[in-house]
Amino acid sequence: MPLNIHDLTEVPPLDEELAERLGRVDFPTLGHHLEEGFCDPALRRQAGGGKLVGRAVTVRITPTDSTLLHHLAGLVGPGDVVVVDCGGDRRHAPLGEVVVHALDSRGAAGAIVDGVCTDIGALRDVGLPVYAYGTSLLTTKLHGIADGSLNAPVVCGGVPVRAGDLVLGDENGLLIAPAARLAAVVDEALADDAEEPDLLAELHRGHPLGTLTGASRTVAGLRTPSPTSA
């Protein structure tokens, strides 16, 4: 396949106001409101801490060649999260100490590898959030193979990703979705988070969870035969 390269100027900019609101959400709360966009739970944070909120910039490489990733590392800016599609390979690590330093020096928010990383000790020293399936000693090379893409659609953790999508990550996992989809649920998620302390207090006062959430009422309705089944 030929190279499919889109300039970063073509990528929708990060909505700073939406990113700030999402940064205040407990990310698992979004799991109450969405079903799509959640990456494979095996794709784990390997380095960094706190919450990751940023704009996806995407690169697809062949299993052995990280030339395009090196090129992209010199183009990213603040708030960008580099999403690397390795074509299903989990043996060759395209991201290690040098690439992470390059991203960090540009102000990138993080990196996600749909594969493995290397130099894990150095990555943790840098502190840039890095997500991967694990680590490897075997690395990619700079072969310059004319195959891959920049800022074109990729797949990461089983999730379709387009450049400009929002990336949310913490110690629980990753969510990657279009900004509009997250904007549609962020206010409800913030409201849920605001109500949670009262719910926890009610639990410690002895009120059953099913009563507070309505689940017990639902179960009672399921157990009652309908008139048509009597």
C-alpha cells in the first residue's frame, strides 16, 4: 500500500473547553453513558500518571519500520496524543526512550502504542503517559518502507480512531471517541460524579444499593407475572 499522509493542519484542533470539562470527570463514569470507544483492557498504562486528555494524532507503521513515527514525533505539539497502529504486531517496539523524549520536548500529552514499547525504565523517568500491551527488547528500525499513514484512520485497542478524536486515559484504561460524542454526555457524567458522595453516604447509613438505584424495584417487576402470562 502507498503512503497515506495528511498534514497536521488538517486535523481538527483540540477543544480546550471540552477537554477541561472532561478532565474533571471520573472517567469510569463515562462507562455508564457510552458503549463504544473503550480500548481493549489489556492495553495498559506503562508509564506516566494522572489523567490523560488530548487530541489524537495517528500513525500507521509496518511491524518493523518506525520511520513515519520518527517523522511525526517532530511535528506534534501541546495536547497531542500520538496513536500508533502497528498493524497487529506485538513483538517489535516502535517507541522507546528517544521517541518519548522527542514527544515530551514538543509538549505532547502522551502516546498510545497498539503493540509494545521498550526502555520502560527511561519512559517512567520521563513521566509522559504511555500506553501499550507490554514491553519488548526487539525494536523497529528505520527501513523507510513506503507503507503506512499519518493522520489517517487507524485502529487502536480494537477501537477505530480518527485524527482529532479525543483521547481519555487513566489507570483504568483508555477511551477514544469523537469530540461530539463525548460532548453529548459530559454534563450528565459531571452531574453523576457530583451526586456520588451522597449515594455513598446513604449506603453507610444502611440503605441497600438496589433500593437507592432502583435495581431492586426493577427485579421485583421482573419477578411479577404479567397479566398476559398468567
